[in-house]
Amino acid sequence: MDKLTLKAMAKINLGLDVVRRRPDGYHEVRMIMQTVGLYDRLTFEKTKDDTLRLESSMKRLPTDGNNLIIRAASLLKEEFGIREGLSIRLDKRIPVAAGMAGGSTDAAAALTAVNRMFDLGLTEEQLKERAVKIGADVPYCLQGGTALSEGIGEILTALPPAPACHVVVAKPPIHVSTKWVYQNLHLEQVTEHPDIDGMTESIRQGDYAGVVRRLSNVLESVTVPRYPVIAQIRDFLRENGADGALMSGSGPTVFALFDDRQRARQALDALQKTGLAAQTFLTALTERTCVEQD
Ligand code: ATP
């Protein structure tokens, strides 16, 4: 195989709790991860010159070893002594630094592509062992679908598909650093934690109303007071027909769930008129990650 194009899907968090801060500074989390149909397109082409070259549609992204795509591809290239190179083209659509695991899903796609194009024969489990060295969310991005993620994000329990629904994604015109969010999370002051076990149970039972009722992200306690636009978008979507709305990951992206596509479309149109969001999308939950482009 000389050429491969993959769609690398984004994720949202239907629930996000932080359990404790470990002595080494990492935070132990309990998150309900969910793939959505919003994706980056990555095209990989073999070259004879033994180098990895990346071209990105978004010019402010790094294209050297600081890009997770190059890190992921080099990791396998070095381990398996691959002598050929790759020319990689990234068409970026997933909002960047937005809590949607854009970089992690690109890295997962790069691991998948190198494994397939160079016939390395690694199983998903073996890819995940390597993925965690790139980032805590990369193993999940290889697996995709609905999952409970624990530890620092690397302990994954697959769940049945969450009840099907439509998703409006809206990113406000601000940047929020994940590091800043975790540094400013004061767990001792958090009195109400998301009901992750209840969310897991609602998903297992296919209970859409239960899922919507339990949407909760402990990191909103840090971001919302500092960036009111997050709550403005979330509350606007709730007041305009969403069944539920929440910030994803460490933000600032907000997503809203709808059981009716037309209602989702109307809420999206209304939100666009407010000018609160810089990027908006209408998508749906999906169980597939890293899909080959036909
Ligand atoms: P998460 O949900 O895992 O916290 P995120 O959405 O907050 O992820 P990303 O979009 O993955 O954040 O990117 C964060 C930073 O990583 C960017 O500022 C960018 O410079 C760097 N980065 C490296 N590789 C990539 C990539 N392929 N796509 C996007 N960002 C990348």
C-alpha cells in the first residue's frame, strides 16, 4: 500500500471528573469519552527518501517533531527500522486546543497508517501500548466509540454505544490552556462531582434522558468563572432547544445534544447569529474512529 487517506474523528466528554492529584502532578480522571463525526483528514504517501514530511492546511500548527503526527510516525519508524519515508498531508477541521482531542486523534491515525502501510502487524492492544507514550488520550482515540477512561486516561473500559443523537459543537473565539485549567482546579473546594457511575449506567440502559440529565464536567468550575462566553454559549443552546449542553474536556468548546436534527439545525443557526462562537458544526455521535476515506 503506497497511499492511504484516513478520517481521524474528534471526541467529546459526556462526563468528566477529576478524582485526585497524584504526587507526580498528574491528575487521575474518570471520563466518559464519545467519538463524534467531526474529523481531520490525513493522507499518507510513501516516499523513497527516508524522511517524514508534514504539510498542514492550518499554518500555525507545527509541522516538525512538535506535531503529534510526526511523533507518532517516528516512534514506529524508529522502533521497526523503517527505511522509507512518508509525505503526510493534514486537512485540519477539528478545532485546535479546544478539548476535542484533535492532536491525539491525528496521532492515533498516524500510528494506524504506519502499521498498515508498512505491514507491522501490531494489534490494537500493541498500538495502544505505544500510543500512551504520545499522550494520555491517544489510546482512547485508537479505540473510539463510547468508553469510560480512568487513571490518567489510559485505563479504558468500552461501553455500549450511547443513545444516538445529533450534536452541535461550538468553539468560542478564545484559547484555553489545558495546563492552566488543571493548575487552577481546587479539588478541595469542589462540592459536587459528576455522577460518572450513573452516566455509565444510563448508557448501558440506552436511557437518553438519563444521559442528558447527567452531563457534567468538573473543569467548568475553573473555566466558566474566567471565560463567561463558555456559559453563555452553553446556556444559549439549552434555551434554544438542546436536550443538554456542556463544555468538552478542558474547553473551551461546548457541545449540545438533540434527539431531533431539525431542532439541532435551528439552534445552530440561532447561535451563529449571536456571534458568540468562532467555529460551529452539526454532527452526530459515532462508534467509528480513524475511518478509511473512500
Ligand atoms: P485535548 O482534548 O486532548 O486536551 P486539545 O483539543 O485541547 O486536546 P489539540 O488540538 O490536540 O488540543 O492541540 C493542542 C496543542 O498541541 C496545539 O496548540 C498544537 O500546537 C499542538 N499540536 C501538535 N500536534 C497537533 C495536531 N496534529 N493537531 C493539533 N494540535 C497539535
